[in-house]
Amino acid sequence: MNHHFGVLIPSTNTTVEIEYSRLLPATLQAHVGRLKSSGTGPFAPSLDADVDYQARLLGTAKVEVISLAQTSASLFADDYDATVTQRMSAGAGVPAITSAQAIGQAVQALGARRIALVSPYSPPVIERAKHYYESKYGLEVVALEGFAATDSYMIGKLGPENARDAFARIDRPEIEVLVVPGGNFPTMSFVAAWEREFGKPVITTNQAALWAMMGIMGVREPLPGLGRLLEAGLSR
């Protein structure tokens, strides 16, 4: 049985479509809508009008769930997740989730609490990510490492070695999960290798969003080669 899911991405994102189209089985089919930035900063939320319009269009494709792959948008307003998922769900007529929410839920599903955040984000943005996961999910961020990217174009050009080298610098025994926010940072195909090297789960934006959407769609089969979160068929 084929399952269809929708993803809203910033118009500058060049990674989500590649990762979902190349790494997933044919039974999981992604349909993508692009969003224009509201223009109030490099990590600003997308225009509400675009969210509404693109969600409605994805609804006509009869997707089963819709996600927003823009983790940074969730970090600057406490009610953003609730507001934007309501808009998305109203437009598409299906359940909705943000990638920021998916990461928090994924860490909890692994039974973990102490995490490290390794991200392309600039220091102010990664500090907001720390506040978000500690205040909303009760996690303890015990290490932070950012690559100081100032816009989405820079993030898309980063290589996986940026994350791997950061893991090597900050890893220590009390860290239970390595978390890599950033939907335009190409990571999914490297998660399994990182987990083997560092001996602990790795959660990334597009991987966690996929995991959460599979749960909403009732898809339970494991996806090998994409990390412990997707391989284990964990309860979603």
C-alpha cells in the first residue's frame, strides 16, 4: 500500500525533496509545497498566506499528513507550533506537525533526556533551540555546537563532515542522543554511520519528521539504513 504525505518547505530549501525522493521506498511518497519567507530575518517564519495556500493544494493531492520542515521557525514564538499546525491542518484537512515538534517527540520515544545539539544555525538561533527543547520537552541540552550559517543557502552547501567533526568535539558519556536540527542540512544518508561511530542515536530534522508522519499514517515497518529511530519501528 502506498502512503502519501505532504511537506511544506522554505522556498530556499534544496535538501528535503532530494532526501525523501532518493532514500525512501516507493511506498512512501512525498509531495512538497514551497513557502516564501516573511522577510523579518534569515530564519523568519514563512508567510501565513503561503502556508494556507500550499496546505490547501497538498490537501487536493489527498495526502494523509502534512509537516513543516522549518525547525527554526518554531523557536522564536511559544505558540508558533500550535498556530501553524492549526493552519496547515485546516488547509489540508489532515493532521499536521512541525519538524521541531517531531524532534522532541523522537527523543522522548527513544526514552532519552540528555541531548547534544549540533546545527548549522548561528549562536543566537541554536540558543533558542536549546530553550525550546528544554522548556517544551523537558530535555537537558548538555552540549551545543553551531556552524554559524546565516542563511539557508549556506546550510545547503555544508557537508556531513561538519556534523561528524562536531560530534567528535563535544561527545561525552552523559549525552544520550545527538540531535541535528536543520531541514536544509543534508544528513539522512549519514545517520547510520554516525551512530556506529559514536555508539548512540542520532536524530535529524527530516528523519524525525518522517518518523512522526509515518506514525500518524499508521506505517509501522522499519526503514533500514536511516538510523535507529527509523530502523527500530519505535512506537510513534
